[in-house]
Amino acid sequence: MICACTHETRKKHGKDRSGNQRFRCKDCGTTFVESEPKPLGNMRISMREATTALGMLLEGMSIRACERLTGLHRDTICDLILTVGANCQRFLDTQIRNVEVKDVQVDEIWSFVGCKERTATYRGYNYDSGDSWTVAAIERNTKLVIAHQVGQRDTTTVCTLLQKLADYTVGRFQLSSDGLAAYRLNVPFMLRDRTDFGVIIKQYSSAQKTTRYSPAKIIGTKKHARFGNPEEDRISTSHVERMNLTIRMHLRRFTRLTNAHSKSLKHHAAMQALFFAWYNWCRKHETIKQTPAMASGLAEKVWTMRYLLEKAAAL
């Protein structure tokens, strides 16, 4: 345990069952162990092995591919994802605060866990299986992913994201989204006078005669001012949709037409928390030549993976 006294005189007093040095206070006799953050929890792998495996996962490799290249068992890699993901989610929730934003875009990206929704319904699987949606908000200029929420394409998930957006930012900003009703109905009530809200609706050509695994061709767009006074030229979801592509390129579990999809919802959410923390603090964006965290004033330099894990574990 951590010593509760405030005395500064101590001496070594053996080790605990985990091999950590134990100390004894010379004044009051209390024994204690100095507590240090453990980025990897109780996992018995080196930091180098962990950062190598996580780096591979964040560059689009599957868990079994990482297993073959690193020698770490796939179960170990999965446990690592859960440990680091929980730390990164806590890090995101506490560090992205009082961020000044001017132009925010929100959109949702589809994936699935275990199987697709139709199969999950037919076979009577639990709620952890089937379609999974991630709603994310990105600042157009700094490229910072302000907040994300894993859930469904529904009002509950959207409102949770909008509440995070309200809590994490300061000032008035313009917000753009697609025509999803959950945005149109809830943005005015969740963000009130802090936002100028615009919607862009895409128009698609008629359905193809032959089935294909892609959307129909876009033949036009319509922009609508829904709340406040948004500038029409800035009503866009192009940047957040490009972010969706980045997610699919960097996370193998989002790649279509493979068997590398998520098999567990908690691993699915944990991997996304790790990705967004890494994207904001460790990955230098090619457009702005710095990380989104640096552009937003949340960091002064590009962080390494090790530094991110240590910072996340210290909270």
C-alpha cells in the first residue's frame, strides 16, 4: 500500500509478493510500496513488444498477422488492447477539455461485431453482436477528433456525442452534418446558442441493375441552414468522411470484405479509443504538418507511442 504518513525517513523492508521494493517508515513503522503507473497493467511483456504490436495494429494489420510477426500470442495482444484501450479512453475524456473550435463536422461510420445485423437477428444473438456505429466529431482546421461514441445510428448515441462536444469545447462554432434525423432534432437542444448548424444532403443516382458493394453515384448535394446562421460555403462533411477512410485504412477490423472484423464489442471500442488517442497525439497529419493535438494547443511535440501509454496510465 501507499504510506499514509507524511514522514520522509524510511528504510528498505524487503519485497512484496510481486517483487516490488517495500519500505518502512522509521518514525511510525508503517510499511508501504511506492506506487508507479503501469502502462501495461499486470502484463508480463516488455514495453518494446507492446508498442511494436500496437503500432502494427494501428497501421492496418490484423491480430493474427501481429502474432506471426511479433511472436506474442493473439490472446496476449487482445488483453493488451483492452488494457491500453481503457487507459486511452480515460485519457481522451480528461485531456480534451476547453478546446477552441471554429468549424466542426460530425458523421458516423459503420462496422459490425461478430456478424452483421441480419444474421444476429435471425440467430437470436445478444446485443453485443451485429451492426456497430461510431459517431465522431472532427475540427476542420486542426483535424482534431474532439469526441467519438461507439453505439448505434440512433438518438442515444448521437446525443451522447453532442454532450461530449458541448463539454469538451468552448466558444461558438459552426457544425455540419448529414441529413440524419438525430442530428437535426437534437443539435438545437444540446448545443443551443453555441452553434450555427447546417446540413448537407447528398443526392444519389437510381439503383444499379447489377448489384455492387458500394453506394450509388452522387449526382448532387443540397445544403440547408437548420439552426443559427451557418455560412453555406462551410457546410460540409468532406473532412470527417475523409477521416472515416483513415479509420478503415488504419484499423483492420473496419476493412470491408474480410474476416478480420471485431469479434467482441469491448475490444472493438477499446481499439478505437487507442486509435483516436494515437491519431490526435502521435500521428503527424500531412496537411497541417503537425499532430492535431499540437494544432489545438494540447501538446507541444509529437508524442511517441510509449509516451502516450505512460501518460494515459498516469491518470
